[in-house]
Amino acid sequence: MISEITLYHSPNTRSSGVRFLLEELQAPHRLHVLNMKAGEQREAAYLAINPLGKVPAIRHGDALVTEQPAIYLYLADEFAEKGLAPPIGDPLRGPYLRWMVTYGSCFEPAVIDRALEREPGPMAMSPYGSFDGVLDSVVETLSKGPYLLGDRFSAADILWGTALGWMTAFKIVPEEPAIVAYIGRIKARPAFRKIEAEEAALAAEHEALSRQAE
């Protein structure tokens, strides 16, 4: 029997993508919701789960996993029968791992530096090289599409699709045609539409509680 997964979650955060992934995997799970507007992520009980006070985090049996890419990799491999992770030995495993790791190690740092108008570090020290170089590699891959691994939809697309959705919405990533079309394909998935609606309701609940506390 598969033990239930607990997702430590707050609406409209990086953990929203994990909800999307869990829905795609049809993985048994429960939500442990943190009201970040009330600062629950900084309370001792949650800091014992993730000392950085961030979501997402998951507990699955004796396993505790934090950090987005690690959670995506863990879940997609745990539910390998759903086909969202190329197995070891598959030629697509390398590109899959590359895109999983590139997001947090290169793309997001580049986007944040650009949004804050900060100069990247020297090329020899920068984790991403240049913003334009990273963005061009994403656009080039998505132009070949329809997904990061060509015709194969994977957990990496859930990570990138959700992230690019909010980054373009906030105008911190340019709305390149290949990116916009890719986001549209991701958002059209039934799992995405279901979770998006649930996230909106949960966020509204937290907003209402925040107003009551004022």
C-alpha cells in the first residue's frame, strides 16, 4: 500500500506547481496548508520541517523532501508508471534532468537579477552566464516543442510551465511567442484547470482571514 504524501503548501506560491504535479500523478496526498499572510511558515513547528521557512515540502513515509526540483524528481520517480519522468537508460533522462536543475540553478537567478536591475556576477562566477543566453536556450527549445522534451510531456513541463506563467504575468520574462504558446498548452491541461480553481478559493480564504485579523 502506498503511504499518503503530505504536502506543506500555501496558495499561489512555488508549491502550487507541486499540487499540479500530484494531480497529474493521481498521487494520494493531503494538504498541510500554511497561511503565509499570518506568518505560519516562520513558526517553530514548520521550521522543524524546513529551516528556511519555505514551501513546498513533502513528507512521504520516513522521507522528508524540500526544494522544488528535488520534490518534482522524487514524486515523478516514485510514480514512474505515470510516465512523467524518463527512466534511467532512456536518452531523454539527461535532458529531463538538465531542465529540472536549470530552472533553479540558472533561470530563476537570472530572472531575479534582471527584475531587480542587478548586474550578474563576473562570467567565471555567475551561475547562469547571461540572462539573454539563458532565455535564448529556453525559447529555442520551446520553439521546437511542443514540450521541453519534444513530444513528451514530463514533470519538467509542470515546473517550467507554472513558473513561466507567473513570470510573464508579472512582466519579468518577455512574452516570446514560443513561451506564450507553451504556457497555453500547460494551462489547457485538466489537472492545471482544477488546481488553479482550488488555489484561487484557498487564496481568497486566506485573504479574508487576514482582513479579519486587522
